[in-house]
Amino acid sequence: MGEIKLTAEEMRYIVLLQDITGASARDCIVDNENSRVIFVVKPGDAGKAIGRRGSNINMLRKVLGKDVDIVEYADNLEAFVKNVFTPARIINTRLIERGRKKLLYITVDPNDKGKAIGRRGRKVALARLILKRYYDIDEIKIK
């Protein structure tokens, strides 16, 4: 994984997250296409970022005027994928390299396929952004 460069806007959002929630963010991705901000927080900080009954995340949504997603960071791909797709249960991940392309096959619990894809594919779009940024994965297939 290369060095992640943050824009001034993303750095402001990270400070805002820390001020409002007390959680520490490693990264922030502004997804203008879906009008949302994605925070990658330190392991163990997702609960703090979300707050009791979602109070912190709701406050952030109001202040930013955008939807907010919280993903807990993990050191290895499989654990990170599980965090990205929470609450869907991931059974297996398989990374295949074809030439210069990296494809990630994700097997989810059949009962959780809808959760893994998300409404109008939002969860998959979030996964594509994050996994491209951290692991240079070009394509994600959910089975």
C-alpha cells in the first residue's frame, strides 16, 4: 500500500470527527458521487465514532450535510473486508491477480447477500473505494 494523501477538506473532516466523537480516524474519503464521507477509524474506535444509538454519527451527518460511513481499519485484507461489509457475515475472500488487475471474490452468508450489496449497491461502492485505495483492488465480486 502506498502513502495516502489527504486533501485539506479530508483533514478538516478528520479533525471534526475527532472533536465530535473522540474517535481517531486514519483516513477520510469524500465520495461526492454518493454524497457521503467515509471515515476509516482506528481498530476499536467504530463504536465511539457511531456513539450511543448513533448519536455521534447523526451529529456528523447534520454538520457535514452528507451521509457518513464508519469503517474500522484492520491490518490484513480479510479482516478489513469483514469490517467494510459489517454487519454482513463474510465466509471467505479470495484475491486473484490477472495481469495487472486485482480481483477480489467475496463469499457472503446467503442470508446476508442483500446487506453486503447494500441499497442500490452503496455498500459495494464503498468497498470498491476503500479497497482500491488500500489494496489496489480493481474489481469486487460478491458470491
